[in-house]
Amino acid sequence: MLAGLLFLSVVVGIFVELAIKSAAAWRMFGLAFLWHADWNPVTRSFGALSMIYGSVVSSAIAIVLAATVGVLGAAYLADLAPRAVARPLFATIELLAAVPSVVFGLWGLFVLAPLMRTAVDPLLRHAFGFLPAFRGTLFGTSLLTAGIILAIMIIPTVLVLSYDVIRSVPEELREASISLGATPWETLWRVVLPAARGGVFGACVLALGRALGETIAVMMVIGNKPAIAPSLFAPAYTLTSVIANEFAEATSALYRSSLFAIGFTLFVVSMITNAAGRFLTMAVWRSRRGRGDER
Amino acid sequence: MRTALLTASFLTACTVLFAAPLSAAMQITGAGASFPYPFFSKAFYAYGQQHGDVFVNYQSIGSGGGIEQFTAKTVDFGASDVPMTPEELRRASSSGGSVIQFPTTLGGITIAYNLPATVRGGLRLTRELLAQIYLGRISRWNDAQLARLNPGASLPDLEIVPVNRSDASGTTYHFTDFLSRVSAEWKSRVGNAKSVQWPAANGIAAKGNEGVAGAVKQTPGAIGYVELAYALENKMTQADLRNRSGRWLSCEPATIKAAAATKPTLSATDFSIVDVAGESAWPISGFSWGMVYESPADRPRARLVHDVLTWLVTQAQPIAATLGYVPLPQNVASLAVRQLDRMKVDGR
């Protein structure tokens, strides 16, 4: 219980500290800070909109990619793959989770960004150029590259958690399905995954939380430009990158306070995301338990 | 067996505990600008070789960061490409007392670019065109104005990507100082500071001089401003600029020296040598500054700091020359030494 209280006090302490230090910015700009796109240290006009945009879009790209690959991968490894294949693959993916963020960043800057700029982006632009999201100059360091690197970083989280959830689906369900004549693939798709839905969703939300908070890797591949552009190939800025880039040298009080305000926003967004995920997971779990009791 | 292990760990702990204060006494820390970092890195290494037990640790975190850490007294000396503003000076003084600022090195900011190998080095840009590029008004390399200046070069139809600093930096300060003097639009729209809102639509930002160098090298069509030492180290193609006197020059020690020579009197309040009217003066040059407290709390340590910094501005200057910096002119070095002698150290 002591540990729990200690943890709670740390979280509350962070919240309070952020609130106090960002007060000057909130007083100056009001809630409009959240939808102002300006970031000008010279005229001391600050707004978080471009960072919120960058964080949300890069995390959205990441979770879409990671959820697809992670959940399907977990399903394959849990139910369909032969033991000899599943175990080493699983171990390798767990290893991926251990790679430090800055190493991902370096790899992203020197390998992924040039690859995107020379091979992937031109293809996407050629195929989907009619959409504004796939038009414009190719820099390599862009919102899309950041989204992809985040996806790679959170796949292990999604996969490992989904794997556990899928494995924990009662064997009776699988047996019942097979006894009714379903193929392993049909069992997976129509019985196991729907049963694991709640936990898998929770895993995705947890991974989303991680993606929103990722700093160094994103900072190295996103281009660090506080501007909102419709194109995914354009550089952008995230809530985390702006703090990492500019905090050490923010010399005016309002500048510092604005960065604290960004930190506060990030904190609140992360809390809401996690709370929403837990609530939804709990709701699904509770409803399943209710149905189970009837059996 | 167990007693042996215990004794061994006890002895190790003792050694570590007793050695720690000794090693702490011999480490001087500094932080700040990335502009002089290559020079400081090489110089302090040489100092360590000469004075076996003194280790100077300099962290290149940007001019703004250097001032912050100096004010917070987490480092012995700070470094910034721009002397402190009155507000920063006030904060530092109320934190640690009187501040001494002194020039540490002289360098130039060069314009590096990334174009296909068919375009030779030494592309010509006027100062006004450079401002237009960074304002976002000229967005393609095969623009008529650029082609007119460079008739021989077959400039490709490629987007210009102006790279700037994402962190607050003195390099940015000198560069925006230059742009403000050269373009009235830049002065009113953007201004001159360590960190500004960059107007070009196609620009990207990177952290540190090293970040900008990396970004320019990685992005075809990029153009960026970096300290000369970084451009030389990374073997980047550099542009020629036409200075105020109308001569086409490249960024090199001789032209930077010529810019410094136009200002015989230098002080922490009057230090700008950009866009000066010297015959062979490189238009984007600047001194880099160090700062130290006049009366640091730890007096014995202050003596070490004083000696290191005095060595830096006098005997270490030839090391700067090997990296593309310009050794401080004699009168400036004397000024620096005089400033440093104001430090209240052991025995004074």
C-alpha cells in the first residue's frame, strides 16, 4: 500500500508542478494556447496546435500500422505457427522492445529517412498523389517517417500483450469451434479474436500511450518544423520533440512557461488516453464476465 | 571465500570513496555553444595531455543552454556565441555575482549546400539572394536570379530546402544578425535572435551545427548555415558570397580575419562583425564568447579555471587554426587575458 501511495503522490506531484510552472503561459494565452499554431520566440507568441497535430497524426499512423501487424502477428504466433517457428520469432520480437530509443533514432535518420525519400515516398506520391496528404516535396525526415518509426517501436508492445490475451482465451472455445467443423483460420478469425477483443484493444491503447510519449527517435526523424502542412511528407513537430529541443535554451520566462504548458498538455492527453483504454477494456471484460456467468 | 570477497569489495569501496573527491577536484566543467566545440574539444584534450591530472569537460548544448547552466552554477564556465543580454546578465549576477565575459575564438559561418556533383563548388550567391532564399521567396535552384549569377553551372530543377537550427544558438544569432542587416523584410518579419520563427515554407530544422550539417548532407537541394569547422570536417560544398565591398569571397581564415580586423575595439556590448565594410571581409563572421564568475565560491578551483581559460585564449589559439577557426588577433587575446585576470582566485 505504501508503494501505491508513493506512486500516487509522485503522479500528483508532477501534475501540480506542471500546473504551477505553466500558469504564466495559461494566463497569457488562455485556452487558446491549444489552438494557436504560432511558435515564435522572438515575438513571444506561442501556441501548441502544430505540436498537437504532429503528435496525434504520427501516433495515429503508428497505431494503425502497429495494430495491424501486431495483432495479426500475435494471432499467428499464438495459434497458427508451429512451435519451432513461434518461439524464436517471439524472442526476436521481444528483443526489439529492448532497443533504446536513440538507437532507433539513429537508424531512422541514416537508414529509414533516405529510404523513404528515395524509394517509398515517390511510390506513395505516384499512387496516391491525388490526395493532399501524399503531395509535396520529399524530405525524408517527415511526419510519415516518424509514424513508421513509432510503429516499429510499439509493435513489440502490441504483439506481446495481444499474444498473452489470445493465449488466455479459453481452450474450450477453440475446441468447440473446431468440433463444429471450423478451420483453424476460421476459428481464429471468428471465435478467438472476437473473444480477445477487449484485451487486444487495451494493448493497442497502451501502445498508443507509448507512441505519444516517444521523444528521441521522433525528434531525429520528424524535421522539427512548428508548422501544420496537409502533406504527410512534410516535416512536423511533436509535443515531446519541442520540449527536448528547446527546453535547455528557453531563456525567457514566457518561453519556459509555454514549454511547461506543452508538458502539461502532454501529461493530460496521456492520462486521458490511458484512462479511456482502461475503461473500455474493463467494460468489455465486465460484460464478458456477465455473459460467462450465465453459462 | 566469503571474507575474501567482503575484503575485496570493502577495499574497492574505499578506493572509490577516497579517489572520488580527488578526481572531482581535477575536473573543470563548461557548457555552451556548439560553434567553438570542435576547437574546445581538441584544445582541452591537449591541455589534459600537458597537465596530466586536469580534465576539462565541455558539453556542446547550445549558447542558450550554456547561459542557463552557467547561471544555475552547474558548470565552472559557460560559452555562448553572443554575450549575455542585459536580462541574462542580471539573472546571472544575482545568482553568482559579477560576470566576466571574454572572447574565446573567432569563426565564420559558411553556407553549405547539397546539389548533384555536376554543380561545382563555390556557387555564387549575393547576400540579398541568400535572404530571399531563407524568406522562402526563391524556392527552386533553377530560379532565374540564381542562374544569372552562375551561368556556367547547370542548376537542377530542384526545391531549395533551407535548413535552420531547431535549438537556440549563437550561430543562428549571427546569421539572423547578418540577414537583418541585408534585408529590411527579414528584419521586420523575423528579426535577429538565437531562436526565431523561420518563414520558409520548405525548411527543416536540426539540432546543433552537427545536426544542420547532417541534414544538409542527407537532403538533396538543401542549403544550410554552419560554422566553418563543421563544413570542413564534413567536406561540404560551400557557396561564395559577395560582401559589402562587392568582392566574391569564400569562407576561410583569411577572410574571417579581415572581418575581425575592421573592429579594433571589441567589448561584450559592441561585438558584431557581420556584414562589415572590409575589402576581403567575410560577411558572416563572429567572435565566440566565454563567461566565468569573477568571485567563484570555490577559490582553489577558481585558480584552475583561470589557468585553463587563460591558456585557452593564448597558447591554445594555434590549435584553433588547425580546425578552420581563426586565432584571436593579438589585441583581442590581450583583452581576454585582462578580463580573466579580474577573477578573484587563491593568492589575490
